[in-house]
Amino acid sequence: MEELSTLTLLYCALALAAGCFVQSTVGFGMAIVAAPIIFIFEPRFVPGMLTVVGLVLSLINMWQYRRVLSFNGLGAAIIGRIPGSIIAGIMLMYISLQSLSLVLGVGVLLAVAISLLKVRIEPTTKSMFWAGFASGLMGTSTSIGGPPLALVLQHAGASKLRANLAGYFAVSCLMSLVILAATGYFGWWHLKYSLMILPVPILTSIFAYRVQHLIKAEWLRYSLLILCSFSGVVAIWQGISPSAV
């Protein structure tokens, strides 16, 4: 593959910086913010390089908030993701990707609406399992798997929210990279540019960690709900747009 221009890398780095800052403060959203912009300038960076950046960012965030990381809840969510991903794959054999995206998008918006009605879902082992299950469904069909877990963890406290989402995404990204490499969608070319752009998530996560105390808990929760709503709208659009695949 040909070499990329410095300007292309700069545009992608700026998009990633914005996405990494959002994820480091809210808990998720890097791909939601960065992927559409990066796809315009260098579509070959999606999903491989984004997954590498997501993995590094998640590992850093895990370390930053390691004191409040809940391995029980995290394990339940990861276990739940496996059957969720498998079932989504089976469902896609019988119904269209658009139909599944539409149903899941509506489900996310309903969950956001319930959250606004002050209904609390405690992050128990059971609820984390089902959140991981729903995340597997969404992640497989729409590539956006964060909202179900984020909605369950929204009342858990800012640090715990960031820590557990980071732990979940670290495992998810690692699994995705193995699959991408095995299927030929991630090779040496992708690895080279991923390594070149790694200072972006490292520096952005450090900056976000230093300013996170300025972000009020209520602002964080509403930012999370806005991102979840946007994810739901994107999934619905994928379900109703004739050009969406």
C-alpha cells in the first residue's frame, strides 16, 4: 500500500484527539466521534487503526482508574458479550442487517427515555451480563457497542464508569484485532500507521485525566445520554437508509 501524506495523518490525528478526549471523560464515544471523519480522509484506517487506538486508550484509562475497577461486573459483561455476538451473527443469517440495526437503535432510545424517567438500573452481576449481551448484539450489527453498558453504569460514579467501560473495551478491542488480523483486515501497513499515531491517545488521555475533576457528575451523565441517543439514531439510520450496509 502507498505511503500517506503528512496532511492526511494530521487530519486523522485531530479527529482521534477529539474522540479520545470524549471517551476519556465520558467513558465511550471515540469511534462515534472519530470514525466518520477518518473515513473521509483515509477509509483504510477503519476499523483496524481505530481498534488499536481504542485498545491503547482503554488500557491507559484502566490504569488511571484501576482503584475502582470491578472485575466481577467486568467479567459478567465480557461473558455476556460472547453469546450476544453469536446470536447477532445468527440473526443476520435470517434477517437483514438494516432490520436488526433498526430494532436495536429503537431499543437504545427507549433505554435512554427510561433513564430520563429516573429509573435506576444498578450495576449488578446480572445487569452487567445482560448489558454485555446487548452490547454484543449492537457491536456486531452496528459497530457501536458502548451504549448498553454505559446506561447500566451511568449512576455508578464517574471514575467507576470510566474504569469499567475501559476494561470492557480493552478486551473487546483485543478480540476484534485478533479477528481482523486473521481475516486479513489488519496487516503490517495498518500496524505501522497505528504505531505512528499512538502519541495521540496517550497524550489526550493524560490531558483528560488532569481536567476530569472539572467535569460535574451531572454533566457527565447527560453527556453520556446524549452520546447514547446519537448512537441509537445512527443505528436507526442504518436500518432505514437504502444506502446503509
